Amino acid sequence: MSETTVQFGPSSVRAIDLRVLLGARLQRLPHVVRLLAENHVRSTRDADPLLAALDAWLAGHKDDFELVFRPNRLLMHDTTCTPALADIAGLRDTVAEAGGDPATLAPQLPVEVSVDHSVAVDRHAVPGAAATNMDNEIARNTERYAFMKWASQSLSGVHVNPPGTGIMHTLNLEQLATVVVLTPDGTAHPDMLLGTDSHTPMVNGIGVLAWGVGGLEAESVMFGQPASLAMPSVVGVRLTGALRPGALATDLALEVTHRLRVLGVTGDFVEFFGPGVATLSADERAVVANMAPEYGASTGFFPVDGETVAYLVRTGRPPALTDAVEPVLRAMGLWFEPDAHPRFDREITIDLSALGPLLAGPRRPQDRIVPAEAAASVEAAIGRPLAPAAAGEVPDGAVGIAAITSCTNTSDPRLLIAAGLLARNARARGLSAAPWVKTSLAPGSPSARSLLDRADLADDLAALGFEIVGFGCTTCIGNSGPLPDIIEEALANGRAVAAVLSGNRNFPGRVHPKLDLGFLASPPLVIAYAIRGTIHGDILDDPLGQDPSGAPVRLRDLWPTPGEIDAAMAAGFRAADVPADFAAAAASAPWQAIPAPRSPRFPWDPASRNLRRPKFAGPSETRLGRYDAQALMVLGDDMTTDHISPAGWIDPKSRAGRWLIERGGDPRDLNVYAAYRGNWEVMLRGLFTNRLAKNYLADDLPPSFTVLEDGSQLPHFEAAERLAVAGRAVVLLAGERYGMGSSRDWAAKGVALLGVRAVIARSFERIHRTNLIGMGVLPIVIADGFVPNAAGIGPGDRFHIAAPADVLSPRIEITVERRCPDGTHAQIRCRAAVETLQEAELLRRGGVLPSIVADTLARQEDAR
């Protein structure tokens, strides 16, 4: 293996020299491939098969070579770590009951947990809102947080960052990511990680290779199994020009999302290159990288250059690190050159100078529009024209929520500053938010408060209703809290109401269960829509309101210039604030006061509503084989993980709500589904309850119901139990992009608990596909023109599937035969959505969890 010694100042380190290892290939390889190659060689010490695979890729071919990837660390948040930690606690029980030592089941690499997904916007637009919301968060989640503290005390390597320390991806950017890892033994290598949130690629903006995985894949990696991936398809996005005044990083992110969804990059690695990259700050790059799951890619990667180093310096990283980054990565062959043009499988070009303010919506993040098209897009979505507004009433087409939220935008301080300056200018002209709009500001980092205070913008934001409500995901992941009564009344009267947020997703019901319409926008545009109060017209040109003299005030009158943003940034930003404000938040007294048990095994409480010993943490048989199955559900296109496994507030009238109330839950405050991801009873009852999760087995089925052959309509979990007792296999069928959206593994765990042996879909999103495999459920891709929801499938249809364990291999062809009650048969050409030999082996072993148990017990037996 080729190594080089790198000298910087008085220090020196050894690192893999990709210039020697890859030779003439280096300049033709994208940076993501160079990084994967470095990791593979460092992990395996075997370069020859890799070099042959790279030669094939450069020649436009793909072979069966599988890359080995070992991350330096894992990143999780509170609602993905809870089910993962519950799995581990259940696995420890299983190991102990089999005569093994449960304490040996512990992570083999560092695991960082951020508590960012639980704070809700209960109070808003008033001083002290953040403190009240934090108090409510602790009160609602004390039991779950105590469980997380048990894990951090009992599982070596698990570190929990308390509530209030910021959003996990901002925390990763500002605190955890090193870009280069300097080891005690004098070596250096690039920082790389995996995360159990789909927006993990945000850190790609500073050149750290990372992507999101499901919780089950993370658990496998956590216990020593390397990630395995086929040589990826790599898509290049060439950036030219520079953003002009008025265009922001958000607008570029929405344009990229739209263009790449049109191109189709699901599962691909995306890399940005070209001279336009050098015009973007690291913060702006992170905004674009964050949207990788929205454009369907594994990554949205920006290689390391001087902007990366400047970012590390201004976020308070030590000189011992910042001084090393450029010399080490130059010596390794990993430094970005704006004029370089590597070989890509496909590529597109985006001219930054052609962009202006954009929106995305009203139901998908890839549906990019100009603001003048907002009303028409809503009319198309609801199938009727918007009614004229009456004076003094909430208009049809009102903005009900205006939220500056999510890691996507609040991690770029220029976007917050731009919003603050617009608020200042609007306040000076006598404008305020429309009285029916619920406004909120939830930055990704506690240092944002210091930034806005020093720039003297916090009061201006608060005056327009954008008081800080907490440091977490809030509205972007559905924790928007209650709607104003006036908006509830407008909805009851049939008016269309939309959310406008600086987030990354706007699927129907995601922001709030009662809102099907949502637009993604930059933070200053969010404020403009809060003032206007409606999506009618063209916000870029129509008056937002009138000043005290009666003169119209337009957005262009308020929009800050780049010079004004620069001046406010200079006044507000202090590098020392980033680590200091984080340290102050990490010293949370309420968090420290939460008691937690100390024991190798977690003491499950049978009366708990939050935590149940997992039902699937024991031995399991493979779901592969030859069998006849009936459809439990037939679904359409774009079934997101939000539709499959809920995350919003629990309706007390729902089956999950009734289960909780019967056990002492407060019907006025049952919390969100995400708080119960350690309780399979609640999550099972919440599956497919989104009203857009239509089951096409019959025309009149309520959400989460199915129909049996005798005509009886039952909740899916009751039907699944009846079929299991009868020895009947079940499958699930779906359309395009099944499982898009958040990485939540419960979308796969729940399906597995229903007894589903295979999911047959026209296409899968990457993370959900791997989660299904992690639960032992075979994902099958339809390879012909068969469209399940248009095929008239009924409860009497049977599907013969031949997928025996001994023949399963990556991408193998599978023929599914549909057998109808009238005796007719039809062949459906399919293939296994299995990409690696490792995935095939997991399916043979029944999934990740039984594999971990078996391997742990085998190691302990060998050690005896």
C-alpha cells in the first residue's frame, strides 16, 4: 500500500498516497470514488481487485466488485436511536437468555446521538417560548430520555448530546466533523461517517463523505460489520457562474433537487464540480448537500478546498487540525481543483447566475416553481379555483404556518442574517405578520442566538413573530404544535391553507396532519409570506402591504443587498461563540436531573407506554423461499415513509391513541409517534394511517384497513394476525419511489411485524430498500409494465413467488406469477432489489438482528 509522509509546521503524518496508488486514473476519478477507494484499501489492505474494478468503471462498465466501507463514527438522532437502542437492549436480553454475556454486545465504533427531533412549537411569537417548549419536551419525554441515558452509561462509545444543543447535522458540521482524522499513531485519513438520518449528506458540503442509512444497517455497522456497496453510479453537476443578488443557497438547492429528480439519480453518488463551486461558501454548499435525499441520491458531495478550511477556522476548530487539512489532502490527491473535469456516468450543468428566488411545492420538494405560480399549483393540487378573499377573513389559499426551520437553511448564517435584515426593513416600514399565521424560528445551532443578538436583529425578527422557539427540527419534521384556532376554523370551512417553511420536505400531512399543502422557501421568503398571509399573486412583485402613509411596500423594497448581509455577518459572527454556546447548552440542568438505571440489561417496565421489549429481537427464520401469497395492501406512487410510518401528533381517536389512553395516556397530549418508536404496539397501530395511504384492494377502504377474501374489512394488523394463524403468506405491492423520504426504520419494521415476506414495487428509495433487507423482507422491483394500483388486484388474487435462499444473488431475475380467482394466470417480470452479496446473506439469515445474536453467541462460544 502506497504511503506518503506529510509535513505541516512542526508535525508530520503518514497517509495513503492516492497519486501513486491510482496513478493516471486519479485525475479521471470523481472525489467520491477516490474517497471510497482510500477507505476500501485502508480497510482491506488489498488494492488489486479495486484497481481492476476502477478500470472497468472508467471504461464505462460495471462488474460485481463490492467496495468495503468502514466509517469512523455513526451519527444518530433521538427518534432513530430510540428503536436502535431498544433493539440492542432486546438483543442483550436474548443473549443473556441463551446463556451469553449481555455486556459484550456493545458498539465497536463511536456513536454520537443528537436530541433534536422532539421539541415542538407549543408556544410561539412570545418571549420565553424556547424555555417553555424545552420544559414541555423534557416533561413529555423523560422516560425515553432516561432510556437514552441508560444506553450512554451501559454501552461504551455511545454519547448523547442533550436537548438544546442543536440539530444533528448542524452539530456534525460545527462540532464533530474533522475533515481529516489525525490519529495518535501518526497517521491521517479523511473523515467519513454514516448516519441514521437521510440528511446526513449535509456534511458533504465541507468535503466529509457521508450518507444516510437505516437504523438496521447502522446496527450492523455498529457491531463490526463493514458496509458493503456496489461500485456506484456517479453523477456530476457542473456549476458555472455565480449567484446574483437576490438568489440564495436555498434557491440553488431547490433547482438542483428539481433537475436531479427529472434526471433520476436514485441511489447514485452526486458530486459537484466546475468553476461555480469555488464561488460558494462552505455554508452554501451544505444547504445544497443537505437536499441529497430530496433529489434521491446517496450523496451531494463538494470536495475540500480553501472554503472548507475557512469554515473550520470560523467555527472554532483548533489550529492543529486546520493547519493539517490542506497539506494532507493535497498530498493524498484529494484537494479540489475548479478546472478539473473527472469522468462521470452522467452529468448536467447549472448556471448559478441564471437563478432567482424559487419555491418548491405544494406537495413535493422536487416540484420547483417560481413564486408567481404558487396559487396555480395549489389550485391544480386541490382540483378547484381558490375563492376570492373577503375582507377580515382568512383567505382561501392562506398561509397558516410560516416557519424558519430545519438544518437545510438555518445552518447557513447568511440565510438567517438575510431573514433578520428583511424583518428589520419590514418593521421599519410598519409591516407585521398576518394575524392568522403561526410564525416560528428554530435555528440549527445555539450559536445562532448569539449571531442574531450581536447583529442586533433578534428583536426585529421577534417583532414579526419569529421569536426563537427552540434549537431542533420542529416544524420540518411535523412538530409544528397546534394550529391557531382561526386556521382550524378556516380548514373546517373548506378553505385551502398552506405552510411555508425553510425546510426540506413538504409531503402532505408532514408539517401538520391537517395541512396537505406546503412550500419550501428561503428564510427571507418565509418572512415575506408571513407578512402577505396568502399564496395568491406574485410575492416578488405584488405589494406585501402598506406603510403608515398608505404607500405600497414590495419585497424588493425590503430585500437586503449582499453588502448589507456581509456587514451584519461581520458584526454578528464570532468563531468563539460556536463552541462556547454549544458547551453551555450541553451543560443542561434538566437533562442532568433525569435519573437513569445502571445495569447491563435494561429493566423494562410492563406498564410503560413509551418502551416495550422489541418483538423482533430474537432468533428469526428467513422469509425467502417459494410460496403463494395474497396482497395485504396495494399502494400507489410516492408512498413516503411518512405515509407508511407516522411521525406527527397522535389523534386520541386513532387506534394508537386509544391504546395509549387505555393505559393512562392523556388524551389532550399524547405526544408524537416519534416518541413511541421504542414501543412496537403503538407503531404497529400507526402504520399506513396517513389518509393518502390508499389501499387499492377495494374502493372504500379507510386508511390502514385491508379486505379479506370473505369481504371483511379489518385494520391491517388484525387481518395480518388472522392470516398468520391460517398459515397464509402476505406481500405488499406499490408503485414508483416506494419509501422515499425520511430514513425511519419503522417503515420496514412495521411491515415485517405484519408478516410481509416481500414488497413488490415499481421502484424503491435507497434507504428504505436497505431497511427492508435489514428486517429480512425481500424487496422486488417490477421490471415490466405492470402497475399494481391499476391492475384491479383483489383479495382473491394470489402471487406465486420463487425466491429460494440458495439461489438468491444480487439483481437476480424473479418471475412473479399472478393467479386470479377466475383461473387466469399472468407473469410479472421482476428482479430482486438486492445490490450486494452481503445483502443477500442478510436475507438468508433473516435480517440484521438475528445475525447479530447468532454472531455474538458464536464469538462467546469460541472464547470459552
